[in-house]
Amino acid sequence: MIDERSLTAEAGTRATRYLGSVNMRRGFPDHAALDALFKFSEDLPDDGRPAEEGLALLDDVGSPGTVTSNGPRPSVERHARSRIGAYRKPQPVGLLSLF
């Protein structure tokens, strides 16, 4: 069994590695990564599993099946800016303007 500090350190190491790989990852997972996600489709065990095993499963199987985005894409940003202009900012309503 691993202690909480070691588990947190392991999670931090895995998170740092994941973030460092964002620019090298595909925009969408491949078929093998998506198929691997079926490993999460299991009955819950009566006794659970060790925390370090669960963390490894989430990272080793789950991470390749994720979609990564580290900031807006230019077309999304342009679209968002064009939509912002479509909404008017509500004006404050005073009590007298209701009558």
C-alpha cells in the first residue's frame, strides 16, 4: 500500500508528463485508444483496488483516450468573438422605468 504523499507525488508526475505531451498528442484519440476505454466497463469489485493501481489504470488506459486542448483554436476564437457582438449587454432597470 502506498502512502498519500507518495500517491499525490505519483499523480503529479503523471499530470506533468500528460501536460508535456499535449502538443504531441492527436486532436482526437485513435481507434486503439478508444477501444482500450472498454477496460473501464467492468463490475465494481467488492474490495476495490489499490490506489496506485487505480491511478495507473486511469493514466495508462484513460489518458490516450482523451481529447486534448490547450487553448482556443483560431477559428473557434473568431467564432466566439463574432457571437459576442450578437448579444446586447442588459441595461440596468430602475424602479421608475417599470411604470
